[in-house]
Amino acid sequence: MASRIRSVEYFHATVKDRPGEAYQLLSQLAGTGVNLLAFSAIPAGVEHTQLMLFPESVEALLRTAASSGLVLTGPQHAILIQGDDELGALADVHHKLSDGHVNVYASTGVADGQGGFGYVLFLKSEDIESASRILGL
């Protein structure tokens, strides 16, 4: 599989930091047919967690949020890369962006254990257009 690179939108919701919060939200989304391309949870202070949702369909996520009272912040923009897990794949991406003077301020990735990987690049809004051009979007 060749790398697939695309611009994606994501939203975040802040919830109490307690067991079951992510499960409740993810179950609700699945129950309404919202498919996620990626998901992340990070601490947001002492008592809260920020859940980041990367929906396949922004419209489906927004419909579910509106009907359930879920408060979302966004959209924000990121770049999602999926491809073959080859030695140096991430270094190549960062090299191209560095040569183009684009700063990656955060990223997260995972190998699937079967030869593939997924990688999310978080960029400042003013760098999205340059990064997209550099990465061939």
C-alpha cells in the first residue's frame, strides 16, 4: 500500500476525568453511525480530559453532537498519513516539512502490527496550506 496523505478535520470535547467517559462518548458515536478515522485522549488540567475526534464524516458528527447536547470545539485541521510501515517513513515526512520550513507542533502515530501505520500531524493553521503542498495533497 502506498502512503495515503489527506487533510482531516478534528473536534474536541472536554469531559470529567473519570472512568467510562470515553466509553460513553465512543458508544454514542458508534450507535449513531459516526465512524472515526482517529481518536485521542489527553489530560486537560487536574479534573478533565480532552477527547479529540477525527470523524470520517464531519456532518454525521455534528448531527450527533446537536441531537445529544455534546459540546464540541472545532473544527481544527490536521494531516493524516496512512501507509506501509517502512523504516524511516516518518523521518521522510518530517524531512520534507523541515526543508519547507513547516513546523510540526505535535504528532501521534501507531503501527498496526501488520505492516501499516497511521500518523497524525498537528500544524498551526497558517502552515496547513504549505504542508499540504509539500506533501502533495
